[in-house]
Amino acid sequence: MAQNILVRNNVTVFGQGSQPMLFAHGFGCDQNMWRFVVPAFENDYKIILFDYVGSGKSDLHAYSAERYSDLNGYAQDVLDICKELNLTDVIFVGHSVSSIIGILSSIESPNYFEQLILVSPSPCYINDPPNYVGGFERRDIEDLLDIMEKNYIGWANFLAPVIMKNEDQPELTRELETSFCSTDPVIASRFAQVTFFSDNRSDLPKVTVPALILQCSEDALAPIEVGYYLQRHLPESTLQLMRATGHCPHMSHPRETIQLIKEYLTAAHAT
């Protein structure tokens, strides 16, 4: 069974330290997206990278539409890896939807986790007036998913630059677009529905693990109000507003991302 999970999720383990840092990629991405950030931590931590089933170089035969019909299926991937590698005191670093997957994992099994680092998180993408700004009307999401089903390549062409922003680094937009296009369209479409229609606001108060929220200054998917909402509703959370723009600061602004994570961990370990 050990081999199965490590192969299933294409798990990579390296680094000089003993405390685990588990990096979880966002929708349409894979573990390679962390390559600008990970080298700053590999001397001090045990680095664990992986791909969710259906993403990257995971075992596509392990994909189950039923299991991955909501975010708890993806959280189970995280918990399976923690159990398989016998991890404790994990620093979980999740990008975008993986922030919420990490939150769900920590609610289910808090004993695995020491800290949550949430990069560009959103507990709900759909506006719920008057008290919640998610950034999208439900119809916007429905239209986006409709385009995705009818013209997947066109959808990837349109969305990649919106998500990445940072027009001065076009190679990053191309990489994201390529990553979208290399994912099975049916699996990607299901994951997109699960991601964009999920509403995990009610889960936030259940979190017992301290969290750092990294909120970009201009993010088309997670407006700044989302960061403030998370700070108010996540117990023991710290909000850092970044100079970085776009939805992928670990790629477009890795130095700032590294600095803020290191400052947070240094302060956390000092207390």
C-alpha cells in the first residue's frame, strides 16, 4: 500500500531538515509550480511535493469521480500522504484551492499539522451580499465553466493571463496555460466545478491550527475583501497583504513569498 500512495500522488521527498513542509498545488497546476520557493526551505526542512490525483504526473487510473466530487476527496489525498510518510508537525503550504483543502485536512486530523500557510486562499468565490464579497456572481462562474466544456483550449487561453497577471513575465502565463492544457479536460472540468462552487465559510471557525494568509494586492480570483474575511473567521490567523499581484505569487513574486513565510515561521517558532 505504501508504494501505491506515493506513486498515486507522484510524491517527492527531499531536504536536509526533519520538520516536514508539505506543498500543495492549485487547480490546473502540479508540484513543479513550487520550484521557485522550495530551494529556500530545503536546507532546514523535509520537503514533500505531490500531485493530486488527476493532476501532473499522478496515477490517472486512481481517479474516481465519486471520491473527487468535493474537496474532501482531495483532502483525503493529503491525509493519505501524511499517514503514509508518518508525518507530524507538518507545515502545510497550499496555493489557492489547496488552502481550503489544507483547512479541511487540518479539521479532520489536526494532529498532523503545526501551521497552515495559505497562499491566495478563498473559502467561497461567489458573492453573497451584503456580508461577503467573493469576486464573482454565480452566473459568471456558470459561464466560465460552460466555455470550459465547449472550448477547453480557448478557456485556458483566456483564463491563464487573468490568473497570472504580471504581463512582464509572459513565460509564466504560458506555463500556466500549458499546465491547464496538459490536464485531462474532463477531470479538469470536474475539479473546476468543485473548486468554484464550493463554499467553506462555515468550516473556518473549526480550524485549530494557526494559519498565515498571504493575500495579493490585485487578485482577480480572490479580492482583498476575501483576505480580511478569512482573518476575521479563522482562529489564530495572521494576514499579510502582499505587494505581489495576480493569483500565483509563489511563481511571479517568489522572493516576497519566501520572505513572508520565513518571517512567520521564525516568529511562530520563537513563541
